[in-house]
Amino acid sequence: MISFEFFPPKTAEGAVKLAAARQRLYAHRPAFCSVTYGAGGSTQDGTLQTVRAIRAEGMTAAPHLSCVGAGRASIAALLRQYLDEGIDRIVALRGDLPSGYGLGGEFHHAADLVAFIREQTGDAFHIEVAAYPEVHPQARSPQDDLTHFAQKMRAGANSAITQYFFNADAYFRFRDDAYAAGIEAPIVPGIMPITSASQLLRFSDMCGAEVPRWIRLRLQSFGDDRAAITAFGREVVAALCRRLLDGGAPGLHIYTLNQADPALALLEDLGARSA
Ligand code: FAD
């Protein structure tokens, strides 16, 4: 099972490029395509427009929805709009407000949002939530984070997508611990293709994903040689995905960053196994 993640383009040109990328990716018949949502609703319109475009192309689309800083009434209205438009899949998140904003609003954790969606809309949505094999950066401990993840699943989530990682053992350990805690729902690895050293290191710092030292040093040693970075990244990420699928991962959710080529190269490397 393959799914793709996009972000709402900021310009008309970006929207045209993304539409072209999507057409190429659809050849892999994704189970769904998800569209990110800016904290505090900053991309609300862009998320909805991109979701509409995906649905008009005959694909299943899942808007991300972050609840931090939001009120119950605004989330309820958005859920109703999604249902009216026939959207039946959602990625439910807490989100992050810019530093200094605290955690205001009526929702404090993603579990509150999941429970609210179920309360308001019953089983109308398939709900995905986020999982962190390398532990969420704000968690007090791995055990605490697992407990909160389990609460979020029990609040009514159907499946989970992980933050990206490059260490398959972190995923297996997290999945096995979650299953031991009674979670039976699929936990799908989120996969970040490697195409740029600086971008990857910047993103990873922000979201608490670890780039292992050997990968970081090698990437840095390639300097501006994009071809070398792409070739190395392709090899590393394909090997990671093979290990994950061999170890029973139920699918792959690819963070496309709105680019078709890296995801297509990965799927080509994996051949029929990812279908
Ligand atoms: P939560 O599940 O609420 O967890 C956040 C932290 O709170 C964790 O440390 C957890 O252990 C702790 N916690 C949970 N419950 C409790 C409790 N009851 N008491 C005390 N502590 C608790 N961000 C966006 O803004 N837009 C997006 O579109 C987006 N998409 C994402 C997609 C995926 C697949 C992933 C993995 C992340 C995405 N994010 C997105 C980032 C996400 O919003 C951040 O990682 C955010 O910091 C946490 O969101 P969450 O839903 O995992 O929060």
C-alpha cells in the first residue's frame, strides 16, 4: 500500500507543477494522497483546494487537520464542510504553533481532536494519526510517548503514519511496543526520499528526526554534487524500505515534497513489492 503526501502550493505556478507531479505518481495507484495543513489553519484554503483537485482527478484525498490554537466550533464547521464535499479520510494532528504562542485553544493533544471528530461525525472519517518511532521531541520519555500514542489510537484512530526516520530498528521497536500495548491498527512508515543534504538536515533538526552520523557525513562530503547526493540517497532509502517491507511494514507513506522524481525512483527500485 502506497500513499503520497503533498503540501498546498503557494503560487499558481506551484499548483501547475504539483498537478503534473501528481499525474506521474498516480501510475502507482496510491491508496490515498494526503495534504498538509499549516498550524493555526494558515493553509486551510490551500489544503482544501489541493484536496479538491486530487478528488477531481479521481483519487482519494486526505486533508491533514491540526487542532492546536483552534476552537471546537471552527473544527466542527470544517468537518461538516469536508463531509459535504464527500471527503472521508483525515490525518488528525495536534500541530505546532510558532514558539511563544504556547498551546492555546480548546484542543491540547491530537487525542482530543480524534475524540472530537468521532463525537461529531461518528464513523464518517477514516482517521490517521502521527507516530514517532524516534520519540516525539516534546515527550518526557519514550514510555510516556507510547502511552499517549496508545491513547490517541484508542480515542478512535484507524491507522497511523510515522514521522520519517532512517533507522529501521526504531520503527520495529516502536511498532512491536505499540502492538504489545494492545494497538492492532496499521502503523505505516513515513518515508523521506533524500535529495538535498542541507534541506534534509534542516528539516530533521526541526522535527526531531535523526539523520545517522554516517549518512550525514557522507551527504556533507558530496558538497554541491547533486547527482552524487541523489544516487546515495536513493540507495539508502530503497534499502531502508526493503527492510521495512521485509519486516512486515503494512505500506509506505512517501513525503513527496511535491516532487515526483524522487518518489518514482524509489518505487522503481522497490519494483512490484510496493504495489
Ligand atoms: P500529539 O499526539 O498530541 O503529541 C504531541 C506531544 O504531546 C507528544 O510529545 C506526546 O507524547 C504529548 N502528549 C500527547 N498526549 C498527552 C497528554 N495527554 N498529556 C501530556 N502529553 C501528551 N504538522 C502540521 O502543522 N501540519 C501538518 O499537516 C502535519 N502533518 C504531519 C503528518 C505526519 C505523518 C506527522 C508524523 C507529523 C505531521 N505534523 C504536521 C507535525 C505534528 O503536528 C507535530 O509533530 C506536532 O508536534 C505533534 O503532533 P501530534 O499530532 O503527533 O501530537
